[in-house]
Amino acid sequence: MSRFLNEKYLSLEAYTPGEQPTDMKYIKLNTNESPYPPSEGVIEALNSEEIKKLNLYPDPTGNQLKSSIAELYGVNKENVFLSNGSDDILNFSFMAFCNDSTSPVKFPEISYGFYKVYADLYKVKYSQISLKDDFSINIDDYMGNDATVVIANPNAPTGLALGIEDIEKIVSNNKDHIVLIDEAYVDFGAESAVELTKKYKNLLVVCTYSKSRSMAGARLGFAIADSEIISDLEKIKYSTNPYNINRLTMTAGIAAIKDNNYYMDNCRRIIETREYTAAKLRMAGFELTDSKSNFLFARTPKMSGQELYSILKQKGILVRHFSSPKISDYVRITVGTREQMDKLLDTIEDILKDK
Amino acid sequence: MSRFLNEKYLSLEAYTPGEQPTDMKYIKLNTNESPYPPSEGVIEALNSEEIKKLNLYPDPTGNQLKSSIAELYGVNKENVFLSNGSDDILNFSFMAFCNDSTSPVKFPEISYGFYKVYADLYKVKYSQISLKDDFSINIDDYMGNDATVVIANPNAPTGLALGIEDIEKIVSNNKDHIVLIDEAYVDFGAESAVELTKKYKNLLVVCTYSKSRSMAGARLGFAIADSEIISDLEKIKYSTNPYNINRLTMTAGIAAIKDNNYYMDNCRRIIETREYTAAKLRMAGFELTDSKSNFLFARTPKMSGQELYSILKQKGILVRHFSSPKISDYVRITVGTREQMDKLLDTIEDILKDK
């Protein structure tokens, strides 16, 4: 830290992304990436002719990509916002729609760890709402109409999803505040709230290409909402970094929408592999949540989450462990290929056999 | 605008990027892009094997690219910060190092238009310091040690550069504040202040791949400074969007450093073309600044800047015009290829022949 840093950031604790160790080759089940590569259409679109145009700025409006997304989701392009990954959109949303005096923010105590960081960064007062004992969200806790609401659906790292009726209740009972539904994992079995954006002017749905569309490395997020909300986000984007999606990612994003069936087929394979792995883990004595995402949230009575994480890492398999007390028994395991999960299951059997 | 927007942004005026019209094919001399494509090494590096890995997150630390840049610039990788374009770095810098109470900001009245937007965005008090009548910067205006100082060197849109001794005087006379030198255009004939970062803990040099390295479309900026300043910027980045450089851009950035000679040769060609064009324009009665950048700043006594811009646009050539009164006589013309500049010169001759 330098002595020049604005004092309001002195106590800020930044987000810690999942580890990316380079000391050996791991089976990487710790950052919820897709195990499948981008579609052939994406690979073809990013050809040398496109690369040769990198000397030119990308289109800051992203109109072509917005139109592709709008068509797929049945909205207008004025309802679509694009940014450099969905973290960027969350960042802009906390900037734009939260403030201490009239719009503090509430989100579940156990959820994506970045929400708290954004609230700290912008000095927004926040409430972290406890989950029920089974990790589910009690929607009655979000009916106050007294704060911006941020809910990941499915939630992370629990994988549990709210039904669309519950989401609608939250949205319709918070009309004076934005309700942000973070749908990073929605394509793995939950219901999207996109259709509700046509009915509610306070609903902001945030989506990403990082999970179901195999493009975590490309950095592409989008949001769908009423056009006035989109305008607000555009104002923040054009006041920070207007060209924030690069040319190749924009091109890949358009190509991926054309290949939507490939990605939705992959989601079905991941769901199958998830259910297969969950059943095997339950047979091995694990307790799991009913995940509707591309990860499992699991604990064994035989050892702590930290211990299981550490032994798996020694054996070349990376999963994610969170030290916060209420979930420290658990590990979060990204659903990879069937082969990767069989390797995981064999390794876990081996680890636990003498316990 | 929605009724949910934080009221502190109500009067914010976002930055306006150079136009990117799609109604016809223009000779595009309005956004200071390089007319040359990326190097062969970049094109080879972005092969289908790399594209197939887009399902995986990029390395958020960017260590390999940092090492490449550090080696080229003769610093350590702890002195290098990476982000999604240099606008992103400017944004983080205004967040991190300015605040109204102890560190307001000053910058030249005529300079990159985004500085004012960042100051407005973060509600930082700012002073826009007048230039001399010849558009040069009077360094005595920056000796107060009372504010963060932001100077583009060469300045935009004037193209004029300060010598390294003048930069050092400003840095050494502002030790209680960050001096940010924006070197977006430095490779076209000005002196870089990077070496001074080893001597001064308050100097932050911001650089980009967008101009001299033909990668405006890839979005890659970097900054060089004392490691404590870099840590501050990392803290902000990890609190907003840790994975903010995508995989392909990271790969391209490393490959471009290996091909540095190609890019520096291109800079020499652009400088030659700039001087050739400037001489021709002077012969045609234009008045020009002594630009050390990849653009010319020129006016003719025969018509206003707005008129020249408009007629050139009708004839298929895009240049940039700024309406602010002190520079509204001028147009800013990006230096393209020799062929593009000959076309520009012929068109201007044609426009002015009856005036």
C-alpha cells in the first residue's frame, strides 16, 4: 500500500478468486468453468482475418452482439447491457443503484463473496441475511422494500435455486429498489427471470458466458432489464471504460449465440454428470444440497472440508473450500466431464476408505 | 435514466468516444488507431489451440505478461500493473489516488477528455489548467504540491510533448501526490518517464497497446510505478473485476513484446508519414502543432474545423473535431498509411481549391 491511497480504501478487503496454481497439472474443479471447449462456430469466427483487425477499436455500442442476445432471449436490444464479464456488471450495479441514504443493499449471508466486496468498496450499508438451516433462502426476509436486493439464483456455493414465483414475489414487493438476480448458473436447471423484466421495471437479470457458454477466458457478461436501467449502466460504462469488450470476445459472443444448441446440449450433459456424481457421493456417505448449478456442495462426516480439500489437492484435484464457519464443513466441486468425476470419485473412495 | 440511479450520477456526463459510423466505408483517421495489423507472432499465438481453452478463466495475476513487459522496460514485474485498456487504469487511478479533502486533481484544460469525466464520476475537485497560447504546457503551473497531477505526454489532441527534464521537475515538486503521466502516444517521438519510476515513488506511468502496438481492439493497458502504487491499483482491480484481461489478449500481449521490433519499425514509418503529411499541409496553408504523436492537429484559415470535418466526412474521410472553443478551429487527423494520407491530401486540396 502506498501513502497515496485514498483513505476510504484502507480497510477494504479485495475478493479472492479461486486459486490457479501452476506448480503441477490439476484436475481443475474449483472455479466452475465448463469442461467443454467453445463451439466450432466460435473457433471458426476467431480466424486470422479477425485477428488482423485488432489494430481497430471494437464497436463500443456492441449493437450486433446485443441484437443476437436480444433475439435469443426474446427482448429488444435496448434491454441488453454488455460488459467485460458479469463481475463488471455487478460492480457497475452496486455503483449505480446502491447508496447508504436511500438504497442500502441486502443479500444472503452465504452467497457469492464478491457482493460484500462491492458494498465495502462503495461504502454502501449492507445486510447479510441468514439462510435457513438447510441453506435455502427465506423469501420473507426480502419483502421489506427498504433496500436493493441481490440474489444469486441458483445461489453459490449452495447450488440451491428459488422458483420463478418466489423471485416474482421478491421483485413485486420491492418496487422502489432494484432487485438484481445473478443468473450465472441458471442454465444448469433453474428458471430464468428474464421474462419478468418485461413486467417489472425494477428487475435486473445478470448473466454470463463464463459457465454454460464455455467462455470464462473471453470475459463476457450481459444483463437484461428495462431500458431505463440499461441506460443507467451504459452511463457508468461510458464514464469508466467505453470500449470494455474486446473485438475477439465480441465476435465470439455472436458466434456462440448461433451455436446455442451446442451449449445447451453441454448443459444437459453437465446436469447428467452432476446427478450421477451426486448419487455416487451420497452412496459414499456424503451429504449434498440439491444443486441446480454446475457444481456440487458436499460434506462428509468423516473429515472437515479443509482436510478433504487439502488431500484432494495433494492428489492433483482442485476443489474449493470456504473457511466461513457455517459452510466450512463443505467443499464446492465443479462438475467436470464424466471421466474427471470418476477420477474424483475414485480418489475420494481411496481417501475415505480407512476413515 | 431510471428512478433507481444513485443521485450523485444525475449530472454526470459520460465520455463520447470517436464516432464509428457503419453507413459507409470510411478512411478512418479519427481514433488514433495504428494503420498496421498486429505482428505475425500475435496472429500465430492466437491459434485454435488457444481459442479452445476459452472455457478456462485467464490468470488473474497476469504474471507471464507482467514479466514480459518488465523485461522490455527494465523494471521488475512488481512494478507492472495490467488492465483492460489504459482507460481502465486511469479509472482505477482516479478512484485510488484522488479525493477532495487531501488530493484533488489538476490537468491541462486541453487534454484527453476523459480526465474530467473520471473526476466528475468520483466527485473529485479538479482544476483544468490553461495551456500557453501555443498550446504548450507551462510546467510552473504544476509545481504546487497541492493536488494529484495528470498529464498526457505527448498531450492530446495537441500532440505536443514535454521533455523528460520537465516531467522530472513536476514529479520532484509534487512528492506528496501522485503524478500520472499518460504515455499512450509516447512511442511516436516523445521521451518516456518509465526510468524515473525507479527514482520517484509518486510517479505513475500509464501505457497502452492500443496505439503503437496495433491492439486497440484487444484492450490492453499497463502501468509502471513503484510497487506500492501497483499494489494499490491491484487492490482496486481485485475489488471490481479481477479477471479483467481475457485469455486471448493476454496471449497476444506476450507475443507482441517478442515482436517489439516490428512495432517500433511501424512507429518509425508512422513518424515519417506524419512529417511528410505535416509538410504537405503546411504547404497548403495549414497551421500545425509540432506533434510527437500518431496524429496531426491542424487548422486552415480557409474554413472552420467543423466545416472541414464535415466535408471530409461527406467525402469518406473521418477525422476528429472538438467543439470546445479554444480548439474548435482545428481538426485532429490520425496518421494512417502513406496511401491514406495521400488520399487525404488530395481531398483537402480539392476542397480548398476554390476557397
